[in-house]
Amino acid sequence: MTVYLLRRLIQAAGVVLAMSLLVFLGVYAIGDPVEILISPDADQIERERAIRSLGLDLPLWEQYLVFLGKALQGDLGRSFVFNEPALRLILDRMPATLELAVGATVAAIIIGLPLGLYAGLRPDSAVSKAIMAGSILGFSLPTFWVGLMLIMVFAVQLGWLPSTGRGETVEVLGVRWSFLTWNGLSHMILPAINLSLFKISLVIRLTRAGVREAMLMDYVKFARAKGLSPNRVVFVHVFKNILIPVVTVVGLEFGGTIAFSVVTESIFAWPGMGKLIIDSINVLDRPVMVAYLMVIVLMFVVINLVVDITYTVLDPRVRLEGKA
Amino acid sequence: MTPTLEVRNLRTHFFTRAGVVKAVDDVSFAVERGRVLGLVGESGSGKTVTGFSIIGLVDPPGRIAGGRILFQGTDLTTLSEEAMRDLRGNRIAMIFQDPMMTLNPVLRIDTQMVETVLAHRRTTREEARRIARDALGQVGIPSPEERLHAYPHQFSGGMRQRVAIAIALLHKPDLIIADEPTTALDVTIQGQILAEAQKLCAESGTAMIWITHDLSVVAGLADDIAVMYAGRVVEQGPVDEVLDAPLHPYTLGLIGSVPSRNRRGAPLRQIPGMTPSLLNLPEGCAFRARCPRATDACAAVQPMITEHRPGRFARCIHPHLEAAEAA
């Protein structure tokens, strides 16, 4: 297990390095920030001084090495716009995005698993058919439209829930969280539902497919032939088997949720990383874009690792050499 | 003495959109304490469905449409699901065909055994573990205490089937239904398991139904044999007599298609044609299209199962009585 972890960590470092190069080149190709940052009235001397102070006069490979060297020390550059370390800007916004993504994922599991289980065990009932039809809607309705509809219905017409911002926050361990106050939680509900709709549908369909497949397996019939109660057959024998694909997909989706919460955050004016990256792209704030992408890459790498480890816990067949 | 199991006129039908599939149609047999009944037939002849009917695990759209299953005098077809569940794995156990598929891949052996003990006996977890360990030892699994911690994928096919058998034996059942348990195993392992099954029945008085398509297995193991064709028992009797001098042309055909030392070099005889679809069985004898002895009379009526000789039953208008007499 230790060998495996070590190998995985080295692989992860390789992925991060390769991504840093790609991200750096990609962002370099987008455009020259000088045109946006320096006032058109500035004279030649001022321009050159600004370019030199930003390090933009160096050849590209040297810029990359400087970036890499500093990145290893945790310095991903200063935002052109806010004149603050880019990493800190992102980390400041991260809790907001994280709690939204976690909320959405938890909702997907709490709502999706039971519905999928029901639909898988009673595939012909009317309720199951309704659940499956609903999941198709969840898949195909565009996020921004659903978001706007949620605001229209629950914020504007019914006035039950607020539609913008994080509401009151509480500082715990130096980080501000919304979900710990009632007001903050009420601000979270609509964007979390918006973000989780797709995932709920995904979990429903995965669970249903898994249950229907597992129910036909010999080991389920054998479990019944042993005289076990139906509950034990479903919640131990079937459930543990379907958890494997569900954990994999939900885990991988979690990274995607964080990375692409941009739309939801924009609609609900949720001050998270997604909103920051959109604003940064608009003004070509290169350090922030690079730092954001690097954080996301790191996050994906970590999530994949966690999923792999969870997987070995759930499925003894992929358990690695030695006793876990 | 009442037999452990008596099946009378069992009908298990599957009500599909395309029509009614009569997977088991008017099947009767009995198994006594300590005896082994070989239930023989081709794929789709209804032998597995018969087994599932007895243990009450026929899945929709199938259901028992008629007949009685008397287990120690109680009609299982009238029992509630709860009462059936008490019997399953307890008084009636089943062993499945493919040992690679019958154990749950993500649960440890001890989990799968202890849950079976606790499903039918109020006892502590430690005691249940001890029973499980003893059962593993009983079926010849070395160092059972350690193997309890293992997962199914850490066992070979033969060992997994032993585990499945150990699970079936946990509550010392009165009846074991074994659905081709040796088909997926290689021949040496098959021999060991057959020998142990035989010993078990003789020692503990367990009745056993051994479902198979392999006549050579039945010849060595069973006391009685019931040959199924298209959902019906076509021939029934003591195994030696039936195999020596079959009455039904289908049984004769089956025996003829087994390779034998006596006919070395000669091409194997085979039964022409294929098993008919159970969806639309023709009137009359279901085997007549493939039968060398068929006449017009076979198409007219469905032959009844008849006792042609003492203890020898066959469902045929033109049985091989001459061979039976010669024997």
C-alpha cells in the first residue's frame, strides 16, 4: 500500500508539472495583458518600466522557469488587478465554492441513492417511471435556465429564499462559512439545488442500473436461498456492490462541480472561485487564471487519489498487494 | 414413513408477454431421507426451475401455477413468504452451479457465513463464527480460521464451491438442492465433491436433489433418477435400472450420446433436432418430432406418466419394454 501510494504521488507530481506547462503556454497564447493594464496615454518609458516590473520582457522559457521556481515556494504571482497574491485571492474564495460543491454532492447522494434504489427494485411501478423521467429532465435542462427559474419561483414569486450572495457567515478556523448560520444556509439552498440537479440525475441512473444488474446476479439469489431477510439482501449484498460505481463517478464529478460551478455562481452572485475566474478572464489577469487552473489541477489529482483509495476499501478485488 | 420431499403435479409457468411458458408442467417425484435423486435433462428442460420452485425462489413473471410440494408433510406452496424464509438455508439449502458467481465478491467469507447462521439461530456472533469455522473444516478447507477472513476472489473455483457447500450445511438441512454444482469444476475436484456429497447424505440422513445434465455423475451418485424433457418428467425409476434398460426413447438417446469405452471408435449417436420452444408446445408428446418410434398416435394425445414395471415410470406410448425385459 505504501509503495502504491508513493508511486501514485510521483505520478501526480508529473501530471501537475505537465499541466503547469500547458496552462502557462495556454494563457500566454490568449493575449497580451499589457494592452489592458497600461493606460493608452502612458509614454514609451513608462510602458517599458511596467513591462519589466511584470517580468514580461524575458523570453518565454525564462518566464516559465521563474514561474515554476516561485510556484514551488507557494507563490503563484500577484494579481495584476487586485495587486494581491493570486493564490490568496483564490484561497479566500475557495471555502464558498467548496461548501456549495459539498452541499450539492451531499444532496445528490441523499436524494439520488434512495430514488435510484427504489427505481431499481420496482422498475415497473409508476413512481419509478416518474423518477426516471425526472432524471432525464435533470440531465437535459441547462443549468442557467434552471437557476433562473429557481430564482423566479422561490425568490421572486414565493419570496421563500434569498437569491444572491452568501448571507451571514461564521468564522471557524480562520475561514468564513455560510452553512453554519441559518441565514447563510438559506442563501445556499437555491444555488446548491441548482448545482446538484445534474448530479442527482446521474446518481439515480447509476444506482438504478447497478441495482437492476445486481439483482440478477447469482450471489443475490444465493443470499435469498440462505434465508436472509429482504432488507439484508438489498442493503448489504446489493448496496455494497452498487456503491463501487457510484463512489467512482460521484468522486470524479466532485472535481468537475468545483471547476465548473462558474455558471451557478454567476447566476446567484455567489462569491466563489468560479466568479473570480470569470472576472479575471475578462481583464486578462494572468496570474489569477494560472493560479486558479493550478489549484483545480491539484484538486483533481487529490480527488482521484482519494477515489482510488476509497475504491480499494470497497472492492476487495482491487485491493493492492499486502494486507490493507 | 413420509418422504422428506414429495412433489405432486407441480406446474411452474412464466407468464410472459409472448405467452405462457410452461417451464415445469405436471412434475411429480419424491425423495426420502438419506437418498439422492438425480434430476436430469438438457438445458431448458425445467430442472433448475423445479429446484427454485421447491425453495420458493421463482422470480416473476414466473409462479407456481399448480400442484403441491410436500416437505415433511407441509405443503410449501401454501406457506407465507416469512415461513418460507425460515426454511430456506435452514431446513432446505441450495447449492448453485457457478461457484465464481454465488459468493458475494465484496463481502468476506465470515460475513457471508455468520449472517446465514444468525438468520436462523439466536446466538452470539462468536458462536456463529465458531459454527462457520467448523463447517469450513468439515468440507475440507485447510486452516479454516484464517480462511474466514478471506474474500471469495482469494479462493479457487473448487474451494469456492466448498465454501458454498459449507454454507448450505450450516444448519444441517433436511434437504439439499444441488443445481449442477460440479459442472464448472475440473474432473478431480468434481470427484472429491461427489464423494463428499454421498458421504454426507448417508451419514446425516439428508435428502438430496442433484440437478445435472451429466448422466455419468448421476450414475455414480444418485439412488433414483428423474429424466426431464420440455418441462415434464419423461422417465423415472431406480438409477441402475433406468440407465441399464431405459423405457423412454429420450432416455435411450441421452445414454447413447454419452461417450463410452465399449463403443470406442464408433461415431457418437445423437438425438436429431432440437428441444422445442416451451412457448408453443405441440399437442401430444413433446419429443415425437425427434423420436425414432413416433407414430400418429403420439401426436393425438399427451401420454400420461405410467408405471410400466414396478417402480419404473415413463411418459411414452411406445416404451422400450423389450429391452427392460431382456435386462
